[in-house]
Amino acid sequence: MPLSGSGVPARNEPTSLLAAGSEDAFGVFGLPGSPGSDTFWAGARSPSSVPGDDGGWVTLFLWRGSPATIDFESWSKPVPLRRWGETDCWYAEVRMPPRLRVTYRFLADDVAYADPLNPVGAGGDRSVAATPDAPHHPHWPAVGANDVLPVPKARIRWAGGRLGGRRTVRVHPVGGGGPVVLLLDGDDWLYLHPAMTAFDSAFAAGEMPAVTLVFLPAKDRAAEFPCRPELWEAVRDELPPLVAESGVPADWDRLVVAGQSLGGLSAMYAALEFPGLVSRVACQSPSFWWAPGALDRTDLMEGPVGGAIAARLRERPDLSGLRIAFDVGEHETRMLPHCELAETLTEQAGAAVRVSRSASGHDRAGWRHALVRDVAWALAP
């Protein structure tokens, strides 16, 4: 699923740290043996980071057998790999800033692949890299690209109604169930990042109350998530009876909506226009640049700061009943002004506001810790 990116330019590849002509050429990265040899590949791991000369990191990526390019999620433009001599070893040394967690994939012959040397995957064709100083993400297990993630047993077919079409909604009781946590872009939190496992782990650690996760997939994000009422009318009127039929306990009176990017925009819109339904929100990297017609712009960020949400907040709605956690990737430099303005205006309107910054760009690999943490905060007494 494409996300609205942060527009960060490509990172320049640093001066090589590799020892050219040496049998231990990649030794600075902790990789013994001659590149391309059986000994080398037997001990190879990727990615591997060492401190750079600018306070950041130089990270080595490896690929075996054919020309390839590293495609990063929103943080950088693609980086081509170089071949080591006449061997089957292809590599790139990529300069990374402090505190970065990023999703990437290899593109070879127009096919996307996860990194076979990295045990941390995100779906079948993506992997996750983290600099050594990136904060630990408790509760999220390392899931390989070939692993099949568990999915909730309760499944709902939602067809017709205001949204039209058909979609499958999954429901999972954490700790026996409780307040509903509505996860927008639910399929991403099922099949790319194991939210069900993470929430269960947080509950077992005493960091999360019992909740009921409702994984709501999007059919057309650009149509459903911008500021329109149809989605939230359907959630209010149609979804609770369907969840009730699943037999999973669900408390809609303390609903938490969790959304990212355009989903974060939609969650904020719901809090403004459907306060009787939505009074708790976990909002990550929300697309507050959005305004009518914004999706037709070449540069999504170039419109009025804060977009339609800031304009609505300037009307000074009473948000004293709203509890909302905002989180943005600290490397999303062009997103920050849009989000900072909306955060300030929301607090001025009386909401209880929590603001944080994740060690990422516009990337679910960076948002996932904030997702669990901020849902727990939204439900705290």
C-alpha cells in the first residue's frame, strides 16, 4: 500500500570503508572471508552498521547473484548496488542519520524481494533495517519474510451499505476483549506488521488494558480517508452490529481510532465531526497537508500549512472531550510544519494532547511502537 511520502532526497553514498584488495575486505563491518566465497556467504548478514564520521551511521547492504537496487520506504531515493569484482557479491554502503528505522526491499529485474540475509521482514517482499541507536520496539517480534503471520479467528464480511463493495474485517479480543481499537489500514497491521501479537504481548506485560482490535481494511484510501463523512457514518451505524454478531466482546463507548498518513487525517476528521463516536485517537504521521484538490498537486506538501484540518481547528471547536496522541517520524522534515500547527491548535481547543516523534520517516516500521504505546495512553484513566 503506497503511503504519502515525506519527500526526503536521496542520501549520498559515503567514501567506501571497504579494504580493497584484501581477503578480509568487509571486515570493518564484521564480515570475515573473501567477498563472494562460501566462507563469506556462510557468515554474511545484512544490514550491518558502523559509526560514520558525521555522527550517523554507514550501513552495508548485501545482495547475491545479480544486479539490484535498494528501494527505501519514503526515506531515500533508490540506491543501486555495486558488484565486488567478478564475484556474485553486490553491495551498497549507505549513509544513515542517527535514530532511523526504515522499510526497504531489493528490486532485481523489476521484481521486489525481501533481504534474505535479514531476519526482520515486513510482508513477503520487504525487510526492516534499524540503526544501532534506534529505540527498541518491545512487543513486536522479528518476523521473517517467509513467515505466515497469525490472524484473528473472528472474521466479518462487510458488504454494501454506505461504502459499497465488500471487505473482510477481522476482530481479535486482547485479554478477553474490551474497548474497541479500530485499526485503519487493517490489512497492513495483519499481514505486514503483527499487531495482534504486539497488543497481546503488551497486555501480558501489564502495559495495555484488555481491548478488542477491529482490523478495518481500506478499499480506496484516496477516496475513503480524506475529509468525508461516509466512512464514519458507516462505522457508526453499520459496523457495531456486525462486530456484535462475531460474538467478541466490544465496548464502543470507549472507542480508540488508530490511523496513519491519510488514515491519521481521517481519524482526526472523525474526532472533529463525529465527537459522539470518536473521542480517543492515536494519530501517526497524519496527512495534514490535505485540502480539497491536494491529491492533484505534483508536490503534496506545497499547500497551506495544516491544510483543511488546521482551517477547521481555527474555528475553535470545543475539543475538551478529546484525548489524542500525535506521533510523526523525526525524519519527515516536510511533514513536521503541517503536523506541528495542527497539534498546537488541537491543544488550544481544549483536547488532552500527547506529542512524540518516532525514529523514522513516513514508514509503518517506525510507527508501530507508537501505535501500541499511544492506544494504551488514550485509554488510561
